[in-house]
Amino acid sequence: MQENRHIGSKMTDSKYFTTTKKGEIFELKAELNSDKKEKKKEAVKKVIASMTVGKDVSALFPDVVNCMQTDNLELKKLVYLYLMNYAKSQPDMAIMAVNTFVKDCEDPNPLIRALAVRTMGCIRVDKITEYLCEPLRKCLKDEDPYVRKTAAVCVAKLHDINAQLVEDQGFLDTLKDLISDSNPMVVANAVAALSEIAESHPNSNLLDLNPQSINKLLTALNECTEWGQIFILDCLANYSPRDDRESQSICERVTPRLSHANSAVVLSAVKVLMKFMEMLPKDLDYYGTLLKKLAPPLVTLLSAEPELQYVALRNINLIVQKRPEILKHEMKVFFVKYNDPIYVKLEKLDIMIRLASQANIAQVIYSNNLYQTYTV
């Protein structure tokens, strides 16, 4: 029964992907202008299906845009998807959608407001950017955090299209203000947007952090998603603490990220700790404790798939060049295995050479002999 139901579901979906028939565009045009909501939604689904398989349905642009005037969230998502795909090739007609964007950005439903501002950022048409500034400004100060976090990302996308406009409208200052937002996801997205913009303007002072903003970032670190944590940690790595006490305080709050399941979070945390350790006195008890805490998460990364192992090994190689004492007692984990890919083997051998000393040279020789025994 379940199998039949699954087949039936496939057959139901396949009706949207039927081959092009003569006059199909005219049929779709008529259905898109139908008074029946369900028929209109089915027509938009057919248009999206045709677009997905590479058919040109740009001739239906004005008819699809007219379908934006709806409270149905599913239908609105489909129309916005169509807009994102065809707006660049139909810039003059894309202006037709501006009024709906403005209206949707004031909709009582925060999901629709967020959907509108997200689509605005994805429509890369310079002609309409000026019209989108006012709705974006409202969304950046929206009462709902979901809308604010979506608007923060939109600023970065708009900056990529027209950097001067974003600066003139004061959106960069608004993004900086969002770093102090009460919602951790808004903070993370604001940091992500500013970081992306800063990449194209390396000499700018967009992420000029102070102790107050650092405290906000560290608070948000405990509550945002793993990708938000990566952006925040990478941002923290660019901060220069005032003294060793502030360095230790930041290290203490970042250290729990070392046990995170996501390897990218772990490596970003290691990057922060490696930088701030430089300001800690070597004779401080905490310095020795921190060194011991750094080794286990790095070793754990080497139990992942070969591709992830390689990324971890490349990072470990840099760490070993700077602070070999972190992994000086972990030589065994770098022993080459017979089934390691060649790129992993070479990286392990390079790290072993860097870690080699009078104290562990016997281990290195034993590992080499053992490997030769298995590969002969």
C-alpha cells in the first residue's frame, strides 16, 4: 500500500513536468489570470516546473507578477522564486514588482515580511535598488527578530550591487547597531554581513570592536546556530584585547566551543584561542591548562572522512609550526595508515617531521618501519 501511495505521489507531481505542447504558454496565461485561487496556484506550479527543466517561460512575467497579490504564503514563495530567476533578464518588467515588495514588507505576517526582504536581496537589478531602500530600512528595525536577521543579510547583497547607495543610506551604521541586538541570530547575521562587506573593502573599519560589543558577541555565541558561531568566532579573531586579563576572559568563554560537533566551529575556536594565548603569561597556570585543552579536539578531527581529515591536517600543520608543544605528545595520531589517501599521508608525514624530537624519534622510526611492513 505504501509503495502504491509513493508511486501515486510521483505521478501527481509529474503532471507539472509534461512536455511542451503547442499553445501551452497561452493556456498557462489563461490559468494565471483565472479567478479561482487553486487554479492560479496550479498554473504557477506548472510555470516553476517548466522553468526548472530549462524551458523559457519569461513571456509570462507580467502574469506571474500579478499573482503576487495574494495572502497564500505557498503561492507567494513560488512567484518570488520566478522573480529571482527572471528579474535580471527582464529588468524593466521587474519594476512592476516593487509596489508589492513595499506592501509585503508591511504585512502583518513576519514570514511574508522576511520573504519579501530576502527576495529583494536576491533580485540583482540595479534599476530597482533605490526603490527597495525604504522597505529595507523598515525591516532592519522590525519588531520581529526573524525579519531583522533576514534584512541584515539583504544589506550585504545590496552592497554587492550598489555599494555607494548602501553607504549613502546609512545601512552600514544600522548593521553595526544590530551587533548589540538582543537576539543572537540577528547579531550573528549582522556580523556575517559586515564581514562579507569588509572583504571587498579591506581598509574599512566596519568591524571596529570594543569591549562592550565583544561582550555582546560572546553572549550571542552560546545561543546562535553553528554557522552563526563560526561568523562570530572569525570576527573575534580580528579583535585585539587590551590586556592579558581580557584575553583570558575571552579564552574562557570561547573554550567550550572546542567540544562542538561541527569541525568548522572547533577550528574557528582554535584560531581565536591561538591568537589570544599570545597575550597570556607563559608562567600562568591557565596557559598550561589551555594548551592541554587544545590537543583533544584537534585529535578528534582526525577520525573524520579523509577530505575533512585533510582540512584538519592543513590547519594542524599551521598550528604545529607556531606552537608544536600543543601536540608534542600526540605523535601516534599522525602515523600513516596503509589505506590513507596520498594527500593525507603527505600531510601527516610533514607534521611528524615538524614534531620530531630526541624524545619521540623512536616512535617516528617505528611508525615508518610498520608502514613499510604493511605496504611491501
